Amino acid sequence: MKNLKLTAQTICSALLFFCIGLTSPSSFALEQVIIEQDDESTANGHIDYSGSWHRDENTWSDTTGAYVNIRFNGTSIVVNGIKGPDQGIMDVYLDGVFLRSEDNNAPRDRNAFIFSEPKISGGEHILKLVVTGKKAPEGTGTKITIRNVAYTKDDTLVVDAFKMTQIPNSELSIQATSSANDSGIANAFDGDSATHWVANSTENQTIDIDLGHQYLVGKIGMIPDINQLTQGRLRKISLYTSDDGVNYVRSLDDVAFGSNEWTGRQAAINAGFAPSTDQIFYYLHLPEPRRARYLRLAIHSTWNGVARVADFKLYRYIEPAKPYSPKTFKLPIFQQNVYGDISHGQKVLIEKGLQVQAWIPIEGSGRRELSREDFDRLNITGVANYSQRSLYPENFLSRNPDLLWSAAKFPFGNSKLTALPPTTGDSPLIPQALIDNLSKGVSICLGDEQEYGDLIQRRNTLAWFEYARSHFPDQIIHTNQVEGQFRSIADWEHYMTNAEPDMLTYDYYVYSSSGRDEDVPYLALKNMNGPRKYASLGVDLTGNKPIPFGLYLGAYKTGGNSYAEGWYEFTESQKKFIPFIAMAAGAKWFSLFRVEYDKYGSFLFGEDGWPTHHFFEYANIFKQMRNLGPHLVRLQNIDLAVVSGQTLELTDGVKNIVDNDLPGRFNNGYFQFGDWSRDRNPSYHIESVTVVNPETVNNGLAQDVFIGYFDLLPNLSEQQLSFFSSQAPKYFMVVNGQTSGNGRTFKAQFGSSKETKQNIRLVFSQSGTLKKVNKNTGASETVPLIAIDGGYELNLSIGGGDGELFFWQE
């Protein structure tokens, strides 16, 4: 195929849009560019196709090795295309560097993002998409289909600009001019293609729809009555929009059914697809989006008789995200009537949110500083420096004054508290820049990994706690330990009651080139034992005022292999498991160690400084954690239980299936840990939990699943309790403990979240209102339960290491 010409039709400022057979939504102030075959390129952009490509309403190829080069000058880009069972896997390169593979096998979506990159350094780039000829195991084809490309030249995010989502039918109020008996208009909005609406007159019909909210409406989907294809199919319609339900504006005028605005396949209907098959929907795209609360669909004519419709779907645009602008915090003095009688650490996290921080190198370290673009798209909440006496990344934060910060290894920039603090005057150890920006600080860590059993370190630690509180009254003051540095229960209790920390944190990195997948849950929880237990007890050891706890997450390669063979890199399921099991156990503070452009130490960036797949996997995880955060910071974990899995072990040359012994390995009393059938479950209406492993990982045997149980933080104020949608919600979190990849080099690894998913069936004793916190949006959604003999069923498919947060609205 020859080069394609890009000719601008409308001139706006922000966005360039390459379009193949689709009109751009001009309300977004887009610069629309039409791609015409067999023409030359322009300065706006350039698309080259190599290999065998085909063109109908889209451009597609299933020839292995065929590729497309997209040349553009911008800071973000999305490629719009088709996802579906017949779509395969493509490899993606940016400026000649492999980024990742994208699997386009999914439920049919003719307006899908097949690739997006929200933040790219400015300048000219080449995006290359390669047809691999590979497909998912359940897929039926290897096609790669492209509809259009969009990119920006500034910092305006483009990723969501062309993405639409269905407006839930539950939000709609609908009226129709007429309906035949037992065939009311509600049947056309019930999501069931087997039911249908039938008008009782051949005269013009109108359908009035109240969307419930103002939306940027983008398209309408319609499926005819499958059982009466020769009668009542819509022929010509008009669409009107309104803000008040009284004054309407015509948005589509007398559209002919089957014209170019309609997509879909009449052949799919004729071929006898089942009524529920999405492929028989026809979609009417508005030439430009319309912001409206009310729609009026006027039906002017039909094919053969009265109008008959099985289902309508209404879609709105997901509007472009606002630029990231963290709140500049100026903390008030904590008042009991605002937060209630809770600990200082809990108050700070309610105010500033669940923390996903990152350790970054700063000036004087000899290492390249993190860019603001990479900071933003990693979805971290703030930065901390390490190994520098300045404590405060002044150059970085002076360029980004709205960001939050934390300090580690205070005050000397090393692990040990080697001297006592000054007794008079202001300390020269505290830089002026830090003092000037105290309101943006979150936490101050005293030293790092010092032995509390060492009497000199104990003395110095207690003295620095007192000093730090007098200088940082609004920050969380804490230390950070590894397992064993509190040598006894007496050490723990002395530390809690004398140092009175605001939070407990620890670091331990489970994964290595010599580890085993079977040991991961035990090692993760073993190192969480002490911090979790004593944080729950609080500094007075009564449990009446718990403090938060947290941990470090790993982002660096570990040794055990030569660099040429490949140092150990975490798999996706491993990256998910540690934060999700920690949140299920009550953790509210995390710090990523470490974020830097060092290809030998960090796996977040490649040799050329471009983010790796690890970067984007962590970015997605951190977005999900932050969306769960508003709930979790107001909760207190009260229990963590395991649905024990099984393992295949080789004993004397014989393969035996053995039950995991996770609860039995905890004998120090830190966890109230046991089988899921503990007495805790009746309060959460859980009758049974069963797990099936549909994958080949762990020899197809079910692996551990965890359930964390929560109460509201004790002594929250009425203002804080108003966050919850009911007076006594009962929260629980389900985590899939199956991971894979431990002990293998990255070349031999497998262990994506998809490859380690498990199917989890929960049976409840009641059907009340069960909600799930959608970790991709933060919204609380009602979960439908299925009535079965003896209870109500919920079936989950959860990826490896992943978790879901639920609550009963009681």
C-alpha cells in the first residue's frame, strides 16, 4: 500500500486526529485530519504500511510481519481500532524500541483503543505496530485492525477523548408515544435482546429519554426484533437533545436506516446470530457529541408495519481527564469533631490519602532525576529522597511545587542514628526548603533498619522521635525495620509505649532468582506479622486507637544471575500480590523502591530511558490502589483468613498433592490467622468459598485465596462517618494468592495476572445490597447475586495477585 496523505479539514489547537472512515467529535476542539489512500504525506503526520494490508471501512492485516509506521510530533498518542475474538496480538515499538505486546482478543468492540501512551517526551516519534500472527488461546484470528490515530502536541491528555462507555439503563427514565400490550418501551432498555418493544400504531413514534445526568452523548446502539426481521425495522429517524426536557435541538435529521452513519452487519442477523450477540447491534454515531440530559428519538418510518425494537444502548464519551493537579495541603490542627478520636497517623492519611510514594534520586547523587511526566503517569502520590543529607529533593520539587514529599533516613542520610539530636536552637540538619514546605510533607522516617535491640540505637531513636515531633508536628513520624530487628515481644512493647510511633513500616522483598512460588504467601505474611499486629494494638497496646502500617514495594532487579543471563524481574502477578495482600491485611502506606533510570538496578526503564512494561503495570496497580484508598484509610482490618490451596510435591520420586499449610506455619500469635470458616464469616454473610484454577500454573491446582475483614476505624467523627453510604457497612476484600515466576530469569518467566487467574465462588446467606468498589474508577457499584438453593452466589474471576473490595450496605 502506498503512503497515505493527511489533509487538515478543521484547524484547532490541541489535538491531531488521523481518521479512517470516522468523523471526529469536534466538541473536543480537535484538528481533524483525513487519511486518503495513495496520496503523499503532509507535515501533520505520516502513516506507512508495509506488507499485505486490506482496506474496507477499516485497514487490517493478518499477515505475519506486516507493520504500520505512524510518524507524529507529539506528547501522547492513541490508536483506535477493533477488538474481538478474531483480533490477534501485535508488537508495539516506539522510536525503534520494543514497548510491549498488545492482545486485541476481547468481546467485540468496534471503537476500541488497541494502543495508548498518555505521556511521551515532546518531539518527533515513530510508533510501529507489527502483526505477530499470534492469538490468545481462546481467540479465533490474528487480525490487527486500525480505524484512526490521535495525538497531542502539548500536555493535554488524549487517552479518553475518543472512548465511549454505555450509560447504565438503571439511570434512564423512558416514555414512548405508544406500546402494544405486554410490549412496553422498558423492554427495549432492559439489556435482554429476547424481549422487545412494539408500537401500537404505524404513525410517527417518539421515545423520550431522561438520562438522569448531563452527558456528552456519542452514539446509539439498536438491535431489531430478531424474531420479526421482516417487520418493523427502523428505517428513518431523527434525534433531538435537550438540557431541560422542554426545549429540544435537532442533532440528527431524518437519518436513513442503513446509511453510512450506521455500522454493523445485516448479514449477522441473516446468518442467525443469537439475540444476545453484540455483533447484530447497529450503532448510530452522532456527527459530533451533544451534551444533553434529555434525548428524543423520533421514528419517521419503518420497514413493514409498526416499529419493533429488541434493545437500545446509549453511549457517552469519557471526557478527557483534567490535568493532574494535586491539592496543596495546608493542614489544620486536627480537631476531634473533624476526625474523631483516632491516632495522628490515621488522621494524616485520611487528609492526604492512601500513600503510594516513590524513592527517587536527587541532586548530588550522580543519578538522573525523575521527570514530571514519568512521575505523573506512574500514579504515585509523592516522592522521597534517599541516601542524601538534604532530605528534601529541592531541585525536583522547586520545578514541581504542588507535589507531596516524604523524607527517609532522617537526619543523617544513612541507616543509623549515630548521634543524639541537638538540645538547643534550630538544627542545621533541616534545610530551609523543607521548613518552607512542611504543609506538603507526609512522613518522616528516622534512620532506616536500625536495631532497636541495640541499646545505643534505642536511646538515639527515642531522642529523635521527641525532636522530630517538635519540628514536624503535622507529619507522620516513624522508623522502618526488617524482620528480626525487634528481637522479642518486650522490644516491640517497649518501642510502642516509649517511642509512640505514628506508623509502622517495614521492607522485605519476597521475589528472587532462587525463590519458590509456593513460599511467597508465607514469606509475605511472615514479615508483615509484627507491624500488622502492633499497628492494630496502637501505642497503648489496647487496640482502641490503632495506628497505620505500611511497607516498601520493589522496583529493582535482584542478583543471583549474571546481568547477561538476566537478573530477576518481578512478574505482573507478583507486583500485584504484595500490595493487594497488604491492603487486605490493613496496610495504608506504600513506597516504591526505587524509581530511577538505571537499567542495571531498576526494571522500570530500559536502556534508552523509555518506560518498560513493568512501569505501566505498576502505574495501573497504583491507580487502582489510590481508587480504593478513600475507603481503606477509614477502615481498620480486624482479621485475615485463607482459603487454603494445594501444591504438587515430589516425595521419594512420587508426585503427591498436598494441602498448603499456611495457617499452621504461624505460631507466634501475631495473626488471628486461620481457615476461612472462622466465626468471623457470619457477620459478613459468607457461607462458603470455593476456588478453581483454570490455568496451567501450579499444575492446575487451586492456590491460596485470602479474605481480609474490616470494621470502620473506631471513634470516627460523625463527619468522617458520613463518607459511608450506610450506618454500618461490612467491608471485606478477596485476594487471589496465586503468582508465578519466582526463581526464574525474566527470559524464562511467565506469570501475568491473566495467566495466574482463579475462579472464586462465594455463597452468601443473604441477598442484601452488596457493593464493590470499582478499583478502576473508585465508584461503588451494586453487585448482582444469583439465587441458589441455600443462599446466593457470586462468581469472580480474579487475576493472579489481584484483589477486589466489597461491602454490605447495612
